[in-house]
Amino acid sequence: MAEKLLEAKKNLKPSFAYLIEKKRDGYEFTDEEIRHIVDSIMDSEMPEAQQAALAMAIYFKQMSAQETAKLSDELMLSGEVVDLGKIHQPKVAKVSTGGVGDKTSMVLAALAAAAGVVVPGMNGKDEEFVISTVDKLSSIPGFKSKVTLKEYVNLLSKVNCAIVEQCKEIAPADALLYTLRQSTATIPSLPLITGSILSKKLAEGCEGLVVDVKWGNGSFIKDKEQAKQLARTITRVARSMNRRCVALVTDSDQPLGDSVGTALEVKEAVALLKGEGPEDLQDLVLKLGMEIVRLAGVAGSTLSAKQTVERHLKDGSALEKFKEMIRAQGGKTDWIDNPDKFPKAQYVRKLPAPKRGYVHTIDAGKIARGVQVLATKKDGSLDPAVGITEIRKVGTQVKQGEPLIMIHYNDEARMEASLHYFRDAYRLAPKRPKETLLIEERVA
């Protein structure tokens, strides 16, 4: 009897209060405890109050690389794991922590696929005010983003790339945890961000990962050093899970490119695929593209990677692959051939500079919120025609009355409601500000 009691005691699961206390005091969880936590969240066994306390304890006391790797693994295993074993090309995904005006995912999926890399692309919504890549592509008539896992695998087999909404079968425990983080102000937790990214991307079938870690007022990571730490955490944990990973830390203190919206951003992405487009967007696509083809083994050296990326942009193969992806997902490719087919807003109005000077700062978060107010219709959908273009970037000299942005709108009331966001986003100064780097650091 004594032996049975001892065995029963060994098999008792730790109490939730004990787990909260353990992390509060800075101790590491065992693999079994992490599995128990994830199972308890999935099964709704852990009360919400204790889930919240645990998330806050993790936020303040962090998790080791080993803990975070185990958390990522358990979150991944909480749902389906896509098997891409029958696809023999290298599989490398690109993920961003969210940035205003970021069109790189649309371009890079096609670019890398044209170079022979399979690019898994399930798209989640990690920032309420940032328009997702799926939202942007949905401005193309007929484009289908909701697919089954079988359809997703078929798309990757056929086209080498796909951009779809995240299937509910992928890492469902992470979805529950993300909702908890939203309500407990623990979104910026580095181990929880890492667990979320890796669990979803590995479940989607990728073998390697290129991460664009954004920092600045257009991201939920405001501090540059915290962004660098996240990049190191993700790459370290991915390596411990036997996955190749490279991270670039990039500036999100102003919108990327010249436009923010849905159709407006698709048109800018298409322009880039045709060898045009704004310099900052071109630069970031080039750098991220080089990382993808090197990580996939398609190119060996830095020079070879650069030549590969540039060749597929210049010879039109990346554009053709983009059209192939759009066609495979039901979209009309004639809109890609002729972007003038996209709907145009009824009205265009400039935001005038209130005085002469240099653009000193731009709050990308306020720009994004202004566009969201401008574009969101009564039914919650986004008006594809509206947004902003011709964004005057930091360091640009302007005269009083010259446009800082051009506002494309269909509804006068929404435009007026968005104006205070746009006005508050810009700060002008008499002296040119110091030049900032778009790419702060590479972590591999």
C-alpha cells in the first residue's frame, strides 16, 4: 500500500498555483510541467485568472531557450502538423512581427518560389491596426484565402508558394494563448512571441525560417534592444529545435514603401516585381530574399544570393510566379497585368505640411490607425480603394502647404475622423534629422 501511495504521489500533476509561484520566483519549468500547462489551457482546466497570472509571471521572469523550445513544440503539437515530405525542394518560410506598409511577404513568396524554394505562407493577424497580407491580396477579385490543409499542401506542391489564412487546426493552443496575451498586456513577452512564431511556422511545414523582427512605433516592439533580444531568442530556440533560422532587425518607425492600404499596397508590390517601386522596399526585399535563398541552399555565397534574387526580379520570373499563385488561389491575374483595373477612390486630398522644415519623425502606428479608420466599412470589411500614397519620408525637406501624404477616400466622415491620426503622425523640424538604418542587425 505504501508503494502505491508513493507512486500515486509521483504521478500527481502540479497545482496551477505551484506553477505560477515557481515561475514568479524565477525557476525553470520541466518538460512535463510545460506539457501540463499547454494541455490545461487547451482543455480549459486552468482558470482564466491563473492563466493570466502565469502569463504575467512569464513576462517578467522570462523562459530559458530550453523552456521556450519545449513550449514551441507543445504548442505546435496541440494541432495538426503539415507533412510536406513529398515536396522535395527546400522549404523556407518568411515571417514578420508586423509592420506598417510592409508588402515584402507578397513579393518574397513569389521571388523565392521562382528560385526553387517552397515558401509555406499561412497568415495570422498579430496586430489589430496592421493590415494583414491576406487583407491586401483579398482586394484582387476572386482571390481565395480560406483553404483546407489539403488544399494548402496542393497549392505548395503546384506553385511552390501560397498565402492563405491560418487554418484553425494549426497550433490551436497558441491561438488561445494569444487571446490571453491580448487581454493581459503580455503581447511583448519574448518567450511567448517566440513560441507563437515557431509553433505556427513549424506546424505549417517549414524547415527553415527567415524572420523580420520589426521595432519602433509601427510595431508592438518599441525598443530596439528588445527587438535584438527577440531576434537572438528566436534564432537560438530554432537552432535548439534543429531548424535553420536567420533574423533581421528592421526599423518600423515609419511606413515601409510609399503607400498604406489594401489595393494600393498590392499595386506597389506588383511594381516592385516589375523592377520598380520605392528604394526602402526594394532594399528590404533584396536583403530578405538573399537570406531565404542562402538558407535554402539555392545560393552559397552572398554574391550568388544577390545575383539570384536580382535575376528573378529582372527577368520577370518572380512576377510570373506571383501571377501563378494568384491564379491558383482563384484571383484575376489581368488585374496584375493592368493594375489600373483596381478600384480608385472618388476623392484624393493632400495632408499639407503646417510649416517649412524637414520631416523629423513619423509615427507609423498612427498612420496605420488612420488608414484603418479611413478604410473600415460598416460591415467590418476594408474598402480596397482607400488609403494613403506618396508618403514623405523622414529626412525629406518640405515647404509649408506641400503634401506630406495623399489621402484616397470615399467617405467624407471617415476621412475627417482619420485626419487627426495623420496630422499627429508627422513632426517637422528646422534641421535634417540623423539618418537611420533600415536594417539594424542580422542575427544567425
